[in-house]
Amino acid sequence: TAPREAAGLTVVITAGPTREPLDPVRYLSNHSSGKMGFALAAAAAALGARVLLISGPVALPTPAGVERHDVESAREMHDAAHRLARGCDLFIGCAAVADYRAETPAEHKLKKREGEHTLTLRLVKNPDIIASIAARDDRPYVVGFAAETRDLEAYARDKLARKGLDMVVANDVSRAGLGFGADDNAALLVWRDADGTDQRSLPPQPKSQLALAVVRQALARLRA
Ligand code: C5P
């Protein structure tokens, strides 16, 4: 049998939401299902790569042949990403990382206060995981995701430049039945090249198929 496309390569993938504690029983998070990131992990493993999947809290089984590392907060995901990405060939940031966390999570459960109509939470910015991976001296090929509702290409190119990425997978989350929580997705892939015109549009299809197309395109670019 022919050697598989990704044999000998190590791929690190972040997936799912992060959970930012407010107190011992509450957190800030989002609706990311983790499906796309897990589909990418399954695809890369099927192509023969060694796959390290860093996952926030999701209700999904670990794909066959994938080494899974569970985390909760953005800072835990950041630390795991830097530890595991050392020497890897491809890093795909698919996680929906919380942009902010509570500055100081309460040590004890926050109590409802009589007579006060408002509660103020002070939030601080989380680290940008993918940008910090892309800034490393030993950087792998770095692929990011962008969920947009309009002007996909412009926002994707902006993200590519601003975060120092090699490729951006932009999906239109305004389209019914696609994106967040759905089983299907469509995407526009843009990557860094001499004249800034290289891109490929992937039509709506199951996330498993889309994941394979994304991983294949990334492998082709990183070898180019
Ligand atoms: O800036 P925005 O959240 O739109 O960028 C999305 C991309 O950046 C995704 O690839 C996501 O995984 C990554 N990201 C990250 N760390 C953050 C925020 C986003 O790695 N703190």
C-alpha cells in the first residue's frame, strides 16, 4: 500500500470552547461543540499523522489513533499548546477561545445580594494562543479559523496578517444549518503567498469531508 500523506508528521489541534471560572460553581463559555476540531483530528490521523488534540470541555468521543489532552481555561489551553507544539509540523487552532476571563475568580460561591440590581464583573484579556504559536522561533505551519457573517475574504486576509498565520479557514456562520453545532460546514481557505490571491472555496459538506480537504490543503502548502 502507498505511504499515507501525513506519515511522519505531528499535528497539534485545539478544539472546543474554553471555560473561564467566575467562582467555584460558575463559568463563562460559548456554544462551540468541538465537532470541527475533532473532525480535523480524525482526518489528520486517517492520513497517518501523529495527532495531539487539545480539547476544551465537549461531549465527543476521542477519534481513533488521536492523543487527547483535556483542558478547561484559555490559559490551560495556551500552556498545553506551547508544551505540545514544540517540534510539531502543523498547528491548527480550531478552538473557540474565550477572549476574556474574570480578573479574579471568587474563592467562594458568589451570593445574590439583596437590594442590589447589578453585579459588575471585571474581565481581563486572555492570551491569543494561535498568534503566540505563530510567533515562536520554531513555528510550525499555522492554520487558524475565522467565523464571520460577511466579507469572509477580507476578514480572513486581515486575520492571516494580524496573527501571523499561514492559512485561514473562514466559515460563514450566518448560513442556516452550517457552522456552530451543525454537522455540515462550508469554508473559504486563504493562505499567505506572493500576490495574496491564492484561495480555495469549499462548498457545504459534512465536517468530516471538509476537515479532510482542509488538512490536505495545509499539507500541500506546508510542503510547497
Ligand atoms: O480573533 P478570532 O477569535 O476571530 O480568531 C479565531 C482564531 O484564533 C481561531 O483559529 C482560534 O482558535 C484562534 N484564537 C486563539 N486564541 C484566542 C482567540 C482565538 O488561538 N485567545
